[in-house]
Amino acid sequence: MGGPDFKMKKNEHRVEVLAEADVAKAIYAAQSLSQEMGFEKTARFMIATAVSELARNIFVYAGAGEVAVQAVEVDGKWGFEVIAEDAGPGIKDIALALKEGYSTGGTLGLGLPGVKRLMDEFYIDPERQIGTMIVARKWL
Amino acid sequence: MEGANTFSRVGMHVMRGCLIVPIQIELYDEVLQQLQRDILNKVNDTGVKGVIIDVSVVEIIDSFIAQIFVDICRMTALIGAQTILIGIRPALAGALTDLGIGVRDIHTALTLDHAISQLEPVVSPATSVLNIPEEDMTHEDAEYWAEDAEDEADLYVDEGQ
């Protein structure tokens, strides 16, 4: 699975995550876009939960960052895409972070594996030197 | 705690031996921490043996919020009360399962009625201490809670600050 390789994107909405209230803003952006794109209710909840998780990770682990949500098209298929980016401490061991039950933040530690299950595609940029970039997509 | 009065709090009341907590505000970190403290204090003050948290208007439960609810369940259990979450909508249930929140971690019921029926054997004043299965309660708990089992009055969180 690769990084962002979309042919077209639209309705991009960026939310700066600096405070906890921004998590709610990111959730709202995700809910509006997924509804607009025509996702059914359960999928909308999955998307919103995943975005909430990613935005909260930024707030808890990195302190500041950005969540961007957008509609992307790959080979005629439309999908919801979320990109969560921060310049925080980064994820030292990606495989470990994706293991069930692993956490360094004192939470359930289900965050990232959970996001992976909630969405159809999930990708952590392994090359990144500073901070973290996570891309997740769910197809219509 | 700083800013303790600047954010909204969740009102709660005691009904039929249960502490009913209808969440009707957005769940920020501080709100959740305060909610946790308020529930524990209220259980401690009133001696209720059942806590029912209504999450039917909660928009999204991510793993952080779920963790707080799991903690509330565990903490109230330690001071002798069982917590049940009600009002988890079907779409939210789907997302929660994918998130990996186990059913074992949180007790749930569909409606307030179901929750009260589930808790009835535990909270009913007539049961007193003797009819409660031993594994559900230690002797210390039993002695302690027997003292104030009668407290049924409606109570709110921010009484006389």
C-alpha cells in the first residue's frame, strides 16, 4: 500500500489541532464531508471515530499538528481520506504501535489498530524523520 | 483543580437506588475527569450500588473516551457499585467494536428500563446484604454500604458550592 496517490481530490478541509476543542472540529469536518459524500450512517460513525482518534493522538502525543480531510478519487472510485500530520516525537516502532494493546500514552492502546480496522486503507509514512504522518481512507 | 467551575458538569440524580447520569454535554477531557470524580463522590456519599450512564446523545466515543468509561466502571466497582452504560446507538456500536472496545470491559443495556432491571437484585433495599451473592461483595463492603442503603433523595452534583 502506498502513500497519497490520488488522481483527484476535492472539498479539502484542514483543521489545526492545538487544543482539545480542535478534536471536535476535526470530527465535525469529517462528519460533514462523509455525509456530503453519501456514506451511510455506520460508515460515517466509523470515519468520525477514526478521525477523532487521529486528532486526539496529535493532541495527546504531539501537542500540535494538523488533520486534513478530503474526498479523493482513485480509478473512478471515491473515498474519504484523512491525513494526520504532526511534528511531535514520532512513532519509533510502527509495527509495535499497530500491535493490539500497545500504548505509551496511558490509554487503552487500541488507537491505531482501531483506526486501521475502522478504515479501508491505513498508512504510516515510515520515511518521515520528524513527527508522524498518517493517511487513512475509506471507500464509498 | 484549576478552572473547576469554568466548564460544564453533568447533572446526576439518585432514583430507585441507582445513580442516573444522563450525559448531555460535549465530552472534553476536563469534563470527563470531573465526571469521573463526581460519580465516585456521589456513589461514596449516597451509597448507591448501581450507576447508569446514558450516552444516547454522545456523538463519538473514541478509545480515549472509552477508556474513561472503562475506568469509571472499574473504580465504581472498587467502592461497591456496578456501572451500566445505556443508549449506545447501533452505528456507534459498530465503530466501538472496530475500535476494539471489548464488551467484557463495559456493562451495557439497551434502555434505562433494562438497566434498572439488571441492577434490581443489587440495589433493591429489600435485598439488603444477605441476598447478594458473596462473590459480588466483600464483607467490608457489605458492612459499609449497609449503613446508608436508604438514601433515595434526588441529588445534584453542584449542591451548595
